[in-house]
Amino acid sequence: MKIILFSHPAFLASQSMPRYANMLAQAYRTRGHDVEVWTATAKVRQWAEGTRWAKWAGYVDQYLIFPGQVRKNLREQSADTLYVFCDQALGPWVPLVRHLPHVVHAHDLLALRSALGLIPENPTSITGRIYQRYIRQGFQRARHFIAVSGRTRTDLQQHAGIPPGHIDVVYNGLNQAFEPVPPEVATPLLNLAGLPDSKQGFLLHVGGSQWYKNTVGVLKIYHHYLNRQAAQGDVPLPLVMVCPPPSGQIAQALSELPPGADVRFVQGLDSPTLKAAYATARVFLFPSLAEGFGWPIIEAQACGTVVLTTDDAPMNEIGGPAASYLRRLTTAEPVDAWASEGARQLASMLAWTPEQRQARVQQGLEWAKRFEADDAIEGYLAVYRKVLDSPVD
């Protein structure tokens, strides 16, 4: 199969999508397919780098210069070539191949939903709303989509008007071998990173600085958990936060924690140490307000950790029956009422008997097997073949 992958330019701040495109390219080549990666290069932007015009120069490269290059290169391609967009945010390029076999990978529509005013926690500027409309008008021209979750499929239908028959769901696959780590292996790694060892145990959160990660919510749950432990005369567990250093509202929430709090912010953990942290944690806290997929949920389950996450899609879709759920925090309620409920659920999970805990751990390990990387790649290729076998309108 000849596959041409459209990817985000390397000059953009986020490198997750270029890495995703390279991962696909490598996987497809390993399976014997002929693959090229097409993207815009910094022809104009290179002259504006470091100035306030850099973003706009990048738009010139992406939406004025690159389309001309694509039209020229299309003349050299065979009729059975498949054109794959690695992200629906590349929508403005979709009309270039609207008349040819193509597929759009759709990860999440958080930016679009925010631009439509559907996520009050993340208001969007006028220019952001215009840009999201431009992106949506582009990918609405596509005929075939692969969504990473049922939630993304629903968002494509509701907010972009994509017919359900044009969308296949293929879950993401874990890009590393996440698995349980025995204490004798985990303890030295955690000690080296300055984290609590496996004998003491700890609570764990893995996230970022994005609004939807609800880092303040994690600290509020921990606050109420500390109050519960103090009332019962019990020693609380430390909280490990694998995310950027605290600032703003996060720093404020941290400063308000009662005596006995032990919160450790860490960044840049290598893969073995991150897996050791997952495997050692007593409970993994992930009360996100929204997600595109929710990678850490599966990573934690694959490492044998019980998970408390949000009872909203896609978190409850990805966590499945193996996770425990807390209702989503909204702007219409006091955060302390929600956090108190979260602390109650956390305490209940920590009180499970060894048999109860092991049963949930085993359930999580089995559930995580649904997200094997090879299964995802084969799922993508199956959709690609279906598209190539379908008539082009």
C-alpha cells in the first residue's frame, strides 16, 4: 500500500503529533508499506523566528505555500495512493485530496468544543473561534474518519455533522510496554528520584499544566483526604504529582493544605521510573475535566494500579469496569463538596481488603490488554484498506 501521511509542521510548539506521525510511518514501513510524510516547512517563518510575527508567518507556510506544493506533488502519485491526515486539526489541507482516497485521524475536539462555548472552563478568544471554524470547515469535507474513542466519534457527529457511517473507532495503543514492576526493582528507582518507596506507598497523579487536567481538583481531594485521616488519627499517604511545578491556582491550593500534607512535584521521569511509580501507587488519581483519550488511565491499569477517574467520556470509556469513578466537577458547584466526595471514594478504595484490591488490579490488567499497539496499527490498516476498496465520490 502507498500511504502519504500529512503531519503537523516540526516548527510548532507541540511535538506530540509529529511523533505520532513518525510512529505510524515506522509501523507501516515495518509491515512493508510504502510511506511518505508530507508537511509544511518553515520557509517564511524562519525569517520571523523570535518575533511576534512568527505565528502568522507559520500560517503563511501552512496555508498558502504548502497547498501549492501538495497540488504539484499530487500529479506524481499513483491512483491507488491513500492520503492520511494524522490529526483532524490539519483540516484546512483536507480539500486538497477530497477527490482522492483519504482518511482523517480524529483525536479530540476539545478546542472546537471550547470555541463553540461548550466548555466554560476554557473560554476561547475571537481569533481562536475563527481559527477553529476554519479547521472544522476543512475536515468537514472529508469522507472517512478514524476516531480514538466513542466520545470523539460522538463529537464529530454532533459538532461537525459527520455521518456516523463515515467514522470508525480504533482505540489508541500503548506505545510502551507498561506492566507491573516488582518492589525490588521499583524501590531503587523511586529512591533515586526522591519519591516514597514501595513500603510506604503513595497516591499518584500524572498530568500537565492544561486546564482540563484539574490539578487543583487533585489537591482539593487530597486536602479533604488529609482531614479525614486526621479525624481518625491515621497517618496519611504522600501525594506524588508528576506534572510541572506549581504556580497560580495550583500553588494557592498547595499552600492551603493542612498539616501533615506531603506533596511532591516531579518532572522528567524516565520510562522505568514512571512505570515504577505507577506500579507502586496505592491509588492513581485522574479526575480530569476532559480528555482526548486518557493515556494515563490505561498506563496505570497496565502497571497493576487501581484508578479513580471521572465518570464522563472518554475517561469512563477508557477506564472501563476496572476503574472507580467520581462525577465530573462543574463550574456550578462548590469545589469542596465535590472534593469531599472524592476523598470519601479514595478512602473507600484504600480500605479494600487485599482480596478486593487484587481482584480489581487483575481486572485492570485484563482490561488494559484491549489497548495493544499492534492491535491499533492493524485496526488503522483495516480501515485504510476499506477506504481504498470504496469508490471515491
